[in-house]
Amino acid sequence: MGGSLSRVQLAIAVLLAVVVVVGACVVIARTFLDESYAVVVVGDSVTAMSEAQIQATVHRAGGVKVSGHPGYRTDELLPVADPLFHDRPPPEVGVVMSGYNDILHHVDPTEAIVEMMGWLDELDCGIWLLIPTKGVFPADDLTRFNEQVQFVAATTEDVHIETGWRDAVDATDDHVPDRDLVGEDLLHPTEEGSQVIADSMAEAIERWC
């Protein structure tokens, strides 16, 4: 009888040990698989090309996630931003820069801007970078996109408009953008331009968030 009891106790002890190990593995798995970040940046190829500079310049406890997708319009960025802003613990700060591909494909971005802006407004702090109005696309189209963004942002509580990248590229005396900041295609940033983008994001976060 005493031997049987010992075997039962041993079995229980082994079972408890297994439960503890499994529980620890679950915690570890969640730590590594359930990624969460303090800052999430979403954008197109301009953002993608600036990832290294953004990672090196934007500092926030909790880390920075840069999700740049070449060729994506604002509406195509929505499925990208959705899980980043909602499916894991949400970031403190969301940053968005888009518009070039909306203009390229002649789409009405209004609904996508409103939805994306609403998601930013749900966070502690949202930032939207305006795009330059000088470059490969018609200035009127670029200006109109920026104005739509500003109009929608004015209806929110926690979304801020950052103009640093636009202002730097547009700071010339003619219709040509600052060639130190954009490449031969008059659209994508040079390394110096990518640093201006990163600096603009970092300064906006420091100022408002």
C-alpha cells in the first residue's frame, strides 16, 4: 500500500513538473511570437527605403517596427496596418506616410485616409507625414492629397500632421525638388533624404507623443 502511494505521489509530482514546464514554454513562446512595439511606422517604398535610418533615429522603449511596402496605395496599406495596430498589444505611437501610389493609380483615397486616420486616433498618439508637392507627379495632385489628410486629421483628437519631409524637399526656388534629398526619379529619397524622413518622425514623436 505504501509503495502504491509513493508511485501515485511520484506520478503527481511528474505531472506537476510537466505542467510547470509547459506553462513556462507558453510564456516564452508568447514573449517571442506576440511581437509588440512602442512605435509602428507604415508606408510605401519611400518608408521601406528609409527603414535603416528610422530604426537608427527613432528611439522608444519597447522598440520600433517599420512596415514599408513598395507600390502600395493607402487602401492597400490598411490590411497591413490593421494587425499592427489591433491584433497585438497596440503601439503607443502610429506613424503613416502614403499618397504617392494613390496619385500614380488615380484612385480616390478619401475612404482609406478616413479609416487609417481613425485607427491612428485610437492609439495614444498618431502622426501622419505629408508628402512633398514637388517631384514626378503633378503638384496639384500632391497638394490635394495632403489637404485631404489635413482635413481628416483636423477631425481627430490624437493625430498630428508632420510637415518636415514635405517642407525640406519643397524648399527650392523652382518646381524641382531638392535633388540632395530625392533621387533621379524625383520621388524616392537619397540617403540624405531618408535621414530627413527619420528625423522628421523622431522630432514629431518627441514633440507630440
